[in-house]
Amino acid sequence: MSHMDIALTLTFSVVMLLFMIYPATRIVAWIEQHIAVPPRWHNPLQFGMVIVLSLLIGLFLRFF
């Protein structure tokens, strides 16, 4: 993977951060329905889900 691939993937991911908030909220709500998650882990779980989804979409946009 070249430096240009990494730069383009991160550029696409940063753009998608805003759009991935709603799907991350829905996924975290679904996880909380099925698994007992402490309330203090709600925000870190949601933030992590936004980052993961954005990176996945960035990778998809770059390589497919």
C-alpha cells in the first residue's frame, strides 16, 4: 500500500465521518438491546463505531 493509497483512504474517511453518525447510532442501539452495556461505555462505543464505519467506507471507495 503506497502513501497515496493511505492518503486517499483517509480523505474519503474524513468526508464520511458526518454521514456515519446515524448508522453508528442505530448499530449501538441494537447492540445495547442484545447485550448489557454499561452506560459509561455508550459514547466510546458509538465514537468507535463511527470511526470503524468511516474507515470501511473509505476503503471501499478507494479500492472498489
